[in-house]
Amino acid sequence: MKSFKVDRLEVRVAADRAALGLAAAEAVCGAIAGVLAGKEAVNVLFAAAPSQNEFLAALVRMPVDWSRVNGFHMDEYIGLAGDAPQGFGNFLKERLFGWVSFRQVFYMRDCAQYGALLAAQPTDIVVLGIGENTHLAFNDPHAALFDDPEMVKVVELDEACRAQQVHDGCFGALAEVPRRAMTVTIPGLMRAGYVFGVVPGAGKAEAVRHTLTEGVSERYPATILRRHPRAVLFLDAGSAQAVNSAQF
């Protein structure tokens, strides 16, 4: 696996989505074990998107002591039916939370309550994706604040973000995608001890290029990853195709 650094961010490039998913799962498994060496339980915040499928499938096969892991998710639509498959809590229940025996799983239903929960149980590990518009969680460029005073907030989703949900096959048409959501903010994500980005697919190539080559700014929210002391970005050949590692 090829690797290089951009500022403080370590970038690892796998051959394909399956290899990326396995490598990311191994890294997250190692981080969980490292945290558990010094704590009774570990708090892990997960992204929910098709980009995470290979990673999640590999993670449930890892030798993790799930009885000591608290699971959280980082965003949720407002206005969907409680049992809608597009709901991020439901997505993770189907692919992760329902497969292994977590110590506890916490679902996002209210911003203030979830923010208080995250304040009381600080996140140790974040596993996230990068949106086509470089968003992290649902912190789209117009809503991302690197110094956000909130832990969790309600946001209006921009059209590029909503269109991505159609591209990903989660919704049949743009009109079906909710316009509002709850999200963990940028500071809420970046305060974790470890941050792992899982970003496969050619559809993310331009977002990855912006993330690694633009100045660190809220215009491209994912650029903040380059300031985290222990962040690793996992790419595959498709998502890395617009980046020449030699320039770094």
C-alpha cells in the first residue's frame, strides 16, 4: 500500500475498495485496542454511507472486544420515517450495530441531548467519509465552522450534498432527499484522539484533490483533516486518481 503525508495527515492508497476496507478496519481495530489498554471502554463515532460498506463488512470480522465499545453515529436526517432505510442509525444497525454486541449504542434523535452525551463521553475514535463537496458528516461548506461553539447542530443541506445521496443510490430523486439534518460539528469530530477517513471511488476523486491540495479552510471542510495529529485517510485507486503523491 502506497503512503505519503500532507501536512500532518497520513494518506494510504489501496488497490481497490476491498483492500481499502480491510486496511481501514485493521487500523481501527488497532486503535480500539490501544485505547482499551488504558480505559475501560472506548467511544467510537461512525459514518453511515455506501462508501463505508467494505470497511464495515471487514470491521465486524476483526478481533475487537465489542463489549467494551460504545457506538455513535455522526449525523441524521430530519423528517424521515423512523424505520426508513436511508436513516443513518438504521444503516449502521443493519451493517454494524446489529452484527456485534456493543457495550452501548447511542442513536441521534435530538441535538441538545446528543451534544450533552458526547460531552459526557468524549469520542476516542472517529471513522468518517468525505462528501463530494468535501463535507465531513453534514458540515457542508456553507455550514462548516472550524471553531463551531456547538457539538451537534441542525443544518440545511446544500444541493450538492443532497445530489450525492441520489448518486449513491440512497434516494431515487433529489426531491426525496430531506433538506435538513442533524450533524456533529467539525470541532465535535476533530477532538477525537484518532480520525480515520474511509474514502473509496472515482466519484470522490475531486473532493480528495481539494482536500489534499487546497488551503485549509471552511470552503473545503475536509482540509481540516490535515491539522489533526493522528488522522489517516484511506483511498483506493479511484479516489486517488486526481492526486500525484510525488507533489507531496
